[in-house]
Amino acid sequence: MAFFDDLGKTLSETGSFAVKKAREFAGTAKYDAQILAEQKVLDSLLKKLARLSYDSVKALEDKSNSETYIQVTSEMMSLCKDIEASDIRISNLKNEKNNVKKELT
């Protein structure tokens, strides 16, 4: 009889563990999706910044094109702010995900 009691206890503990892990996965999966989406935004912003950096250097080569340089520099500064905001959003999402994990453990 002890064997069946131990077996029942083991099955119960295993079931509880599986439920706990399923909750953890469900609780963090939405954050993973949001982080991935925000990372794509960040990658796009960085790509635009790289292009503008190139355009800026080319505008500097052409001394008569100072207006373009000023415009490109302004756009670069704006992109830098957007990149910083995206970095912060990713960091916040990661923190929220970690908090959910802690709550579920």
C-alpha cells in the first residue's frame, strides 16, 4: 500500500510542477512576443540611423550642401531619442517578465 501512496504523491507533485510551469510559460509568453516586436522596431530605427549617418558624412563631403547636413543631423537626433525610448521599453518589458516569473515561483 505504501508503494501506491508514494506513487500517488509523486504523480501529484509532478502534476503540480507541470501546472506551475504552464502558468509560468503563459505568463511570460506575452512578454516574449512584446519584447520581440519592440526589438524589431529598435532594429529598424538603428538601420535608419546608420543610413542617416552615411548621408551625413556624404553631405559633409559636399561643402555646398550644409542644409542637407543640418537636416540629416536633426533627423539623427530624433532617431536617437526614439532608440533610447525603445531601449527603455524593452528593459521595462524584461523587468515585468521577470516579476511575473518571480510571482509564479
